[in-house]
Amino acid sequence: MFVSHGAAILHADLDAFYASVEQRDDPALRGRPVIVGGGVVLAASYEAKAHGVRTAMSGGQARRLCPRAVVVPPRMSAYSEASKAVFAVFRATTPLVEGLSIDEAFLDVDGLRREPVDVAARLRREIAEEVGLPITVGVARTKFLAKVASGVAKPDGLLVVPPDGELDFLRPLPVRRLWGVGPATAAKLAKFGVTTVGEVADMPEATLVSMLGPGAGRHLHALALNRDPRPVRTGVRRRSMGSQRALGLRRRSPEELDAMLVGLIDRLGGRLRKARRVCRTVTLRLRFGDFTRASRSHTMAQATAETSVILGAARGLLAGVAPLIEGRGLTLIGVSLGNLRDDRAVQLALPFDQGMAVDEAVDGVRERFGSAAITPAVLLGRDQGVSVPMLPD
């Protein structure tokens, strides 16, 4: 068991990250509702969230909900620099840092000679003073509970869950606080009168398994009892990498969706090769106009980093869900690449691949002259969306 006997795991999560950077850099925006992104909301300040504005909402709907909001274009380079500064503070606090995204991480402070609550308070103070951003920290004995605690403490808060108060803290929380419980699972549980974490904990595991399947049932039962033995892990490479694009509510033609898919795969292929990795599984993720979600996956016979091969698999998946898109509309399209492996051993076993050679030549030109130096023809003159900063692959 890797879990500390005390509450020594921190989950640190920047508050409304993009919007907070904008408010930091422009004093005129402080205290005002701020929306980052015009066509689709990329982020919203808490002042805008108070009016019902949410990430991935269409810009038009957001402005109707909050007419006084200030809409600003995204500045990805500024967010990337702010993230680097925050992670520098994390790593100066403890070497045991596990980044989850550019604005959140787990920290294990069990080996430090200070009380974890004092470490967390100092961390928040240093990030406010050195980076100028608000951050919320949850402190608990497990990663799961630390993340829940930070969610409850938001915004700009600090919450410690002591080991002897874990279940008392968890039981009254809504079931959506459990990792893996989205709208569909929550609705399924609600049909059986299960709406809180405590009610999940009280159910026999076998009952949950029969309702949700073996993986999800056991997972949720364990979390409801705060059974989470995962340690904070450093230096672990991603098991998957993905990219997505919010579309708003406007109907998109098949040609537009195909162009978006090309753009997503083009970016992912470059990331895959830069990380010297190959993938076998391509997963298409969709959110429909009624806000239901679906995913489709295809596992290829051979691992690859070739853009055209990955695109072919993704196009096949998109064609298979065309009737659903036609009937429901689409508000988000995403692709993730899984079953990642180091490409060295794989490539040694393969014959010369002309497609890969072309991809690598394109990567070289883009690295030297910029990402726009070479663009797939189908993307010329099209808005390719925003390239979101992320942790290294």
C-alpha cells in the first residue's frame, strides 16, 4: 500500500486558469465577468460562471446569459508561461509532483519536515506572490480524496480532510463527485434512488457491478469507501494523448467535420512523432447537441505514427456515427491515441515506410519555419481552432 497514513497528498488546481491570467495581466478586468474565446467559451471567470457561463458553451449563449461579460481572445503563450512558473513552485516544494494538466497537479509532501496544511498554505501564498494567480489546494490521505477536497474548496480555498473524518466528509457529497461518474452514470444511479456517495458506499459491490459492469462498479464502490492506493508518480509517460475541438451549436457539414478531423490528426501525428512514440488504438469522442456523449475505438493490427494511417482509422469511425450526428447535431469532436509504445523497438522491426519519411520531413520543416509552414490542403482558408497548451507528452 503506497498511501500515507496521514493526510499528506495535495491536489493543487488553479482557479479559472485562462480567465485568471487575463485578469492578472489586465487590472481593468479584475472583479468583472470575463469570457475567454468568442465562438466557443474556452474559459470563464467565476464572475461569469455565476451567470451560468460554462466552458465549451457557444459564445452567443454565453453572451445572452451574461451581457456584461468582457470577451477576450485566448493567449496560449501567456497561459503556457504561467503554467511553467506554477510548476516551478510545485517542484521547489517537493520533488514528488505528478502533473495532470497545465493547471493542476498532485504533490506528495509526506517526507517534508512540516505539517502538510502548512506546506499547502505556503504553496498557495507563493503562487499568489510569485505568479499572481489564485489556486485551490485539497489535502488528504489519497489522491482521489485530495482532488475531491480541492473541488469542494473552490475557488481560492484550502481544505484538509483528516484521516478520521474521511467517510464523514465523503458520504453527503453528490455522486457526481466520484471519478468516472458523468451525467449518464449519475442518471442510471438516480433511477435506483442513489444520489450521494454514502448511498453508493452502502450498496453491495455486486449490486453496483450488475448495474454498471465489473470495471465501473468495483471502481465506484472502492472510491466511495476512499480506497485509492495509487501513489503520486513522477516521470511517467502518458498512456494516451488526445486533442479535441468544441464546435458550438451551429450545424456542421460532413466536409467541415472531416476538415476538423484532419486538423486534429495532423496535430496529434506531429506530437506522437516528436515524443518518439507509436499508437495502436484510435478513439473518436463526440458530444452531441443534446449534450449526450459517445466514443468509438479502433485498434490497428500494427502500431504506427503515420498520419495518413491514423486519419484513415479516424475517418472510418466518424463515418460509422454519421447518422447519430445527423440526428442530434455535434458540439464537440475529439480524438485520442492509445496503446502508446516507445517507437524505437517497433521501428527496428519494420521495413522502410515512405509515408513516415514524408511525415518526418514535414515535421522538420515545421520545426524550422513554424507550424503554418506546411498545411494540409483541406485546411487552407479554414479556422483550425485553438491549439491548447499542455504538459509534455
